[in-house]
Amino acid sequence: MSYTRISRLTLALGAAVILLSEAIYSQHVDYQTIENWFKLPEGRKIGSTAGITVDRDGTSVWTFDRCGGQYCAGSNLTPIMKF
């Protein structure tokens, strides 16, 4: 293959990838924002969250939070919360 032919093929493949990826990312998303859904206990702030999972009921969310900071050492706060 000549250099010109390889260049054209590379350009065509690059254009195809760009066009296909744009179509994938331009799809409609059905997510909705629910204002003030995430309410922390009084006086509690969110720290570094180590894990999040949805409960079996499909509506509750469990979080594993590092007690309002980077770690729970010396804290009386529970690291697991259900919302």
C-alpha cells in the first residue's frame, strides 16, 4: 500500500470513530434530579465515600462514608447510612 492510501484509510477510520462515538453520547438520558433527597443526619457532613449500593427494595441507597472525613479512627459516627 502506498503512503497516500494508508493516510486516507486512517483518516476515514478516524472520522468513522468520531461520528459513531458522537451518536452514542448524544442519546437521550431519562434521569431526573430530585431536590433535597439526600438528607444527612443533623450536624453530619459527608466525607470521603468508600461505597454506595442500592437496596433490594429498589428505592433505598446505602452508603459507606468515612465518618465525615478521610477516616473513622476516633470517631463516634457510624460509617454506614441508609437513605
